[in-house]
Amino acid sequence: MFRKILSSVLLISSLIIGLSPTIKADSTVSDGGDDHEAGPAPAPTKKACPDDMVEIDGQFCPNTEDDCLYWVDPEGSKTHAPLPGHTGRCGEFKSPNKCLSTTVRKHFCIDRYEFPNHKGGIPQSWMSWYDSKRELEAIGKRLCTNSEWTMAAEGPGMHPIPYGNGYKRDKSMCNFDNSEAGIDVFKATSPKTATAELLQSMLVPSGSKPECVSDYGVYDMAGNIDEFVVNESGKPYVSGMKGGHIFGVRNASRPMTEVHGPTFAWYESGTRGCKDAE
């Protein structure tokens, strides 16, 4: 009897052992996913410029040949030469223009819009060069140099005009060549005069003319506000002005007004910020 019970126990044990899977100590159970261990998440890429600025990175030509095919008068009619007493409105430049010097690499950030760099806002006028420098440095920026401003206006194609096809003047795209009829700008002796307020009303909101944009994506570089920059030559002043204003001046990428010193401030004067790229 005892032998029969023992035989039955051994039979049952052998069946249980036979049905049990063999598991090795070093084996792993797969859940069907990737067997490779996940590495650390990649560090986010640091941006070269703040969101309100445009990154400019490329080659700048210090000396270009920009031939004007014809000039225009205040009404936009063609003339064969600049009119006496006018600053030279070139109606169209020869395409392509030429670089006459060795290029220099520049990498920097520039405000997308005129100071205070708010889309839809009216740019600040009546700023001196000193005002511009102080206001920009207070927010961690600086004045653009003449060459930086020029490069941002010309774009990679070195265009003489900072909008449209880069060669032809078109007052429908930007805020310049407005009529001066009945306006004596010399009566604008302070921002509170009636003439100054009239001139202020002629400014347009930043970015409101979508075609007035350089190939780099910088807006309103022709007209609206004449923008203070650093005149790198320092002669006759450390200050220079770029882009022109609401009336008919050169309104092109490369010309700089050099006759206004750093204390000059009028209805036309403002700025735009730059900073070094990260």
C-alpha cells in the first residue's frame, strides 16, 4: 500500500516538473519594445538671436558698384540726373550690381522693426543718437553699425534697394515720397507743435506694409523713420542715419546721412537695435 502511494507521488511530481518552463538566470523577458536603453534627451539648441530679432549671417561687401539707370522727381517722373536741391532719388539701379572689394563675414542680430520694435506700433521719433544708444543699451541691445544695417537691408543678393526686387524704387511698397505740399517742416520745433503732430500722423505702424521688407526679413528699412547707426569712420560724427524718412530722399540700402551730429533729434529721427549673435 505504501509503495503504491509513493509511486503515485513520484508520478505527479515528474509531470509537474515536465510542464514547468526552464528559465535561465541571465535571461530577460521581452515586452515587444526596443531592447536598447534610452539615452539622455538631447539638449535644446540655443538660439543665436532673441525672438524679436532677425539673425544675419553671411558675407558683406564693403565697396559696391551701384549704377543708377535713371532718377525721379518728387512726383516719380523720370529725370536723367538728380534734381538740384534734392538728395538723389534713384528710380532704378542696374542689375546686377558688383562687389569691388573682398567680402567680410558678419554674424549679428537686428531688430525686425524700428524701435521700439513692436509690430503694429508707431516707431519712436525725436530720438537723438545719444537717446538711441541709451534706450537700446537699457534693454541689452546696442546701436547697429553702418555696415550691419546695410547688410541687413541688402540681403544675401546685395540689393541696392531693401524691398521689392531690390533694384527698382516703388513708393507703394514703403512709406516715403509723401507730398510736402502745405507742410513747413521747420515749424516742427518740438514734438508738441501742430506741425510735429501732423508729421507724426504720417508715420505708419511697424510691419503694416508687408512688401516693405528686405530679403533677410527686416521691415521698414526704407522710409518711415530715419534710423541712427554708428558711423564706423567717425567722420564727421560718430552718428549716421540710414533708410530715409517719409519724404523723398534716397531711401536705399547703402547711403548714409552724415551731416547730423549725435545731439540731432527731429521728427524724422529714430533707430533700430542690434546685438552680437550667440
